[in-house]
Amino acid sequence: MPLWPSRSEKVKLLQRVALFEGLSSRQLAQVARLVDEVNVAAGKRLAMAGQTGRELFVIVEGRALARTPRGRTVQLGPGQFFGEMSLLDGGPRSATVEASTPMRLLVIGYREFWQLLAESPLIAKQIMRVLSNRLREADAAFSPCS
């Protein structure tokens, strides 16, 4: 796998992530300073349903499979993210996520995430808007009225 990107390249990667949609380059640079870069092998379990999660994952390269306890599966790929629910509410993970291929990830830990939200209310507002939209979309997909 290629070398990890510089901070300006991380900003470009983060621009393509729905969670950070609408953030300015300066705000994205704040986020880029807080993320860790991680390489994982295919087959690596990244999250386990029912366990507490302490990080948010953003997929740079590769694919993962998310499985809920109810049997629903979702393929995740570059630009997608997971782990935000446990990070926000401290509750258990809602799905088990396993790398289907080798992956490059950006990872934001609990402390860094909450530090970011505390220091930048505008970033917090935008992230909450994106997460709310994601919840509405998921609710609509499973609603008998849709």
C-alpha cells in the first residue's frame, strides 16, 4: 500500500466523506490533525456488535462487511464511515464490522472526537446534521409507509 497522505491530502480525503460534508478546508484541517492512519488486513474484525466502541472509522481504501445481530448485511467502501453511534452515545456497537479486503482507515478516537466538537460548535452542528439525515434515511428504508 502507498505511504500515508500528508495533512493536505488527508483534507482532500475527508472532503469526500459524507460525515464532513459542508465543512470548510480550515475545519477539515482541524479534523485531519486528530485522525490516526491505520492499515488492516482482510479478515480483521474492526467492531463487534454489543461491545462498547471508542472510535469512529473512515474508510480510505478497501471494503468491509457490516452485519447486524438481526442478520442485515451492508458492504462498506471508500468514503464511508462507521462507529459513530457508539462514539456519540456510549452505547454498544449495533453491528459487527470485518475487513473484506486489506484496508486503509482514518480513525478518530473518543477523546479527540469530543475535543473537536467542544472546540468547534460549527463542526459539531454539521456532523449532527449529517447523522440526523443518515438516521432519517435508515428509518425511511425500514418504514412500512415508504
